[in-house]
Amino acid sequence: MPDTVQVVFTPSGKRGQIAAGKSVLEAAQQLGVDLDTVCGGRGLCDRCQIDLSAGEFAKFGITSDPSHLSPPSAAEREFFGADAKPQRRLGCQAKLLGDAVIDIPPESQAHRQVVRKRADVHGITLGPAVRLHYAEVPEPNMHEPSGDLQRLLDALEFEWGLRDLHCDFHVLAALQPALREGKWKVTAAVHAERDVIGVWPGLKSEAFGVAVDVGSTTIAAHLCDLVSGEARAAGGRMNPQIRFGEDLMSRVSYAMMNPGGEADMTRAVREALQGLIEEVAGEAKVAPEDILDLVLVGNPVMHHLLLGINPVELGGAPFALATDAAVTARASDLELRVHPGARAYLLPCIAGHVGADAAAATLSEAPHAREEITLVVDVGTNAELVLGNSHRMVAASSPTGPAFEGAQISGGQRAAPGAIERVRIDRETLEPRFRVIGCEAWSDEKSFAENAQVTGICGSGIIEVIAELFLAGVIKSDGVIDGAAAEKSARVLPDGKTWCYLLHRDEKKKDSPLIRITQNDVRAIQLAKAALYAGARLLMDKLGIEKLERIRLAGAFGAHIDVKYAMVLGMIPDCELAHVTSAGNAAGAGAIITLLDKTARLEIEDTVRRIEKIETAIEPKFQEHFVDALAIPHKSAAYENLRKEVDLPAPSMGADGEASGRPRRRSRRRN
Ligand code: FES
């Protein structure tokens, strides 16, 4: 056997001379190659699997052969059994006897890429805040009178290089039984390379975390395997705080008017969260005690209530947050019954109206890592807006009110089965056809009557119907429903001093709702969309730009809205339509990234610090932009990109007429 051998690792390309007889794992560690291990090279955890690439490698000047590794050990024979493939080995067991080319498969990389389907969003390199470390602890003896904990900490330092560790108090009670049951072999869970948060007898190779988006209407959770990075289960439930108030501001009011009301809301959201965690854990067949880390995002009011902070300061100017920094707490501090040492990390809030959910969406969409200027919009009862690129970022919220969610609309409802979500209007006859949530058929198809029950109209439906009425000439660019259209269609009806459009009435069904689009409905949408546009335009002013290169619409609203109609209404500034896309649940995605990759925590904390916060309420320009944006699509903006795709009617005068006036800030936002 030679003294040293030449080893080449792929795909990293790292290579070097290694003393013969060392294991592949030791060679990888010596050359800085990313090869996973939980058991520290004892043949117990199977995390270190490698493939030997056999053949002549002229490029490297070596011949690599299976005989250049030691024969399979007992641990390998037991692990691979009858399925053994000659090239697949455990890196900690295979000793180097000759030159070798070693391939590290993706699943054996400690910092592997977790697949995200789209290339234009933040990738995930696995590196959770909580990691498992197996250690063999020397037994106590009469000559070395140190405590069991000290010997565990020494072993973790010696075997894993973990220095200056602290230990959670609850671990002390579990330590001695674990050491003795495991015959002095234990697995420790270490948070942030600093705190020992759990200890188990023997080898433990599974740890889990949960990423949660706490919305004001729904709470959504993803349970992830912290060792493989795999998403194992997902679930959602209504936020029970709805019984204290539909929107966020009414919940803040509830806390103001009812002593102890904030505690009731905190209890309600924590109980729902506990139930949801147990549900996703049950689905993945994981014990809640194996959940060691949590990441939570939410708007500022949800963030405060979850932490048990009275949100009353967020109810009025200057909208002071208790903290805008990231928070790391123990899950037990939030009364969550998972592992007693589990940690909970809450992303930083950007400002009093722009929460940790917007920070998470920013992380996921990564405008701060791109050259092109991106606008990330999350629309709820307030719109949260983040604009910028790698050089500069600004953020604001805009008081859109709840009209986009179907509230304040005569036939409006939440997006739920039965709600009209798509509308088309014939330009000649003004006859509508529409689709409702829960039924694939359009209203003029035969199967519609059998399968659909119309209950109302939701946010995306109201946007489409108003945009279609505008394109059909029924609504003028100043937002007025034109009574002249009554000559064309009996659906345009007088409604007091104004006009309305009859979208749906099924005379054959006794309880069928009457769904009309009234002048007040159009006004409510005009006010909401003007606020949204004005917020975005204000941020563009701050950056000194006239054009947006990319717009990402986050949240449930962004997922359902048809971009073309949003643009026809002038909800967002003009942009090439192909570059305006849904970001899906970007806040939830940001929470998952933060759970699986601890470096993302530093990244978003740094990014949030750099974001310039703009308060629309004190910006005179906001009012100006708001008034100009009341017209459909806008009083003066050319909307050149939109005009390439859609024939827009000629503008009418007096677009800012009776709808003008500043909208009052109502509440924070979302789903
Ligand atoms: Fe655990 Fe090889 S490192 S089995």
C-alpha cells in the first residue's frame, strides 16, 4: 500500500494527497468537501454514502478502482444488505487504499440544494439552525470528578468542534438517564452552534421543524425534515381570532375596548397553532416532541399577538412596533407543546404596517439579490409594497381597505365556493358569462346549472367585472356607470340617482342572490386601486424610476387575480404583462427558506435593516398620485405595455370627480 493516495471528489472537483488508510469521510473533511454525518463516522447514521467512480481518469491522471477501497465493513454489510451496489459505500467505513475518484451524491451533502421549482426565486441551501450530533461520552470515574454535562460538552467540542456551548436547563434532567440508557452514547441537538437544546440516548437521526404563515384569516403550516430538507406535510386552518374582528384593525379595537382582550386573542391564535402543528405532525407520522425548530411570519398585529404583546400601539400614529428586530424565543414561551427545547424564530417586521410576512416574501422573491427593479405586492386589507434591487430597497403600505377581498361590495364575499371569480362581457350585447369557485364550467355551459351554486362575487370577480364593463364602454374612465348603455342592454338599470349593472339573478331559483354592480361598488374599487397604485408610484418616486421591470403579486389575492384585468383597472403601474406574475404564497415560502437555511436569517435581517421605510400617511405626493389614479386605468399614465395587448377606450373627463378624497387607513392586511 502506498503512503499516500490521490483522491478526487466530484462534483466539487476538490482533490489532494491523503494518507493511505484514512476513511473517505476523513479525506473529505481534510479537503473541505461537504459530506454529511450525524454519527461522527461510526457507521451508524448512513448519512455519509458515496459512490466510487471506477475507470481511467486521464484528466486527473489516475486510475480509480473498487479495490482501492477497503472491503465493506460489517456496518456496511448490515446497512446495504442484499441490495448492495459495488460502487455505493459508507464514506466513514471505506478506507482509501489507492487512488480514487469519489462522487458525493446530492443527498449526502450536508449543505445540499433543496429543490425549488422556479429559477427566479431564492434557492435553499440546507443548513438548519438546529443540528443533531452524536457523541460518545467518557464514563465518570473516581479519579476524574467532572459532571456528566461537562463530559458531554467536552465530547461535542472534541468530536464536532463545538466550543463554548450552553445547555438548556431542561436538558439537565434528561441527561443522566439518556447517557446511561445509551451506554454513554447520546445524540445532542444543538441550536445555532451555541445551545444544547435536547439529548437522546444512542443515535437519533431525525429532526423536524415547522414553518408557519400566520395570516389574519388563515394560518398555514409546512412541516419539514431538518435532516433531508424535505417538506413532509402541509396544512391550514382559519385564524380563530376572526371572532374578535373580521379585519386587523377591528382586532386592535377589540384589544383597546376590552380589558384582557389581547390575551384572549393571543390564546386563540396559539391554540390554533398548536392544533395545526399536531395536525401536520400527525399527517407526517411525526411526534410533536421531534419538532425542534419553528419559523413564524405574520403581519405586525399577528406578530405582536402571537408573542403576547398588546397590539394597541399599532392602532394609531406613529404605529410603533414593540420591536422591529427578529425574535428568537423558546416555543414553550409561546405555549406551544413541541420538544421542550424547540426554538421559535420570528422574522423582523419591516415597519409598523409592513410585517414579518412581507420580510419573508422579500426573502423568497429576493429583489435584493437582483439587478432588475422588482415590485413585490401583497394585497390584503392593506397592501404591503417592497420595491428595489440589489442597490436600494424601499417599502410602504397602502390603505387599500377590504374591497379587494369582496367586503364593502354589494354582492361581495370572501373567495369561497360559489363566489363569482371570472367574468367576461360581450362587447355588443353586454351579456355576461362567468365562472364560480368550485365549478369548472362557465355560466353559459350546460353543466353549470347542475353543478354551480352562485353565492356572491369575490375580489378577483369584482376586478374582472369592472374591468370588462370598462372595456365594454359601460363604465367610463372616470368610473361612472353610463346610463346611455341602458339603450343597449336591459342589464343596465337605474339605481336611485345612478346606474347599476345586473350581473346575475336566477329567477328559477327562489334563494338565488341578486348580484349587481352598483356605482358604490365601482367607487369602492376605485378608492382601493388608487391607494395601491399611489403607494407603488410613491416608491418609484423615491427610487427616481419611471418604469418597473418585474412585478410579483404575492398572497392568495395575487394567485387568483388576472394580471391583465389588474392592469386595465390601473391597480399597479404599467409593466410588460409577461413580467407581472403571481408569487404564490411568498411569505410561506420565505418561512420555509428561513427554517431550512439559517444563513437566510442573517440575510433577511440585514436586508430589512437596509430597506428604507416610507410612511404614505405623511407623504404629500401620495395624495397627488392617489387622485390621479382614481381614473381607469389612470388620469395621465400612458400604460404603453397594456395598450400593446388590450384596446383601451378613450378617456373621459373629470376622472377624479366625486370619488376623490384620501382613504383612511383601516387595517393592516392579508388573506
Ligand atoms: Fe454515520 Fe458514516 S458518518 S454512517
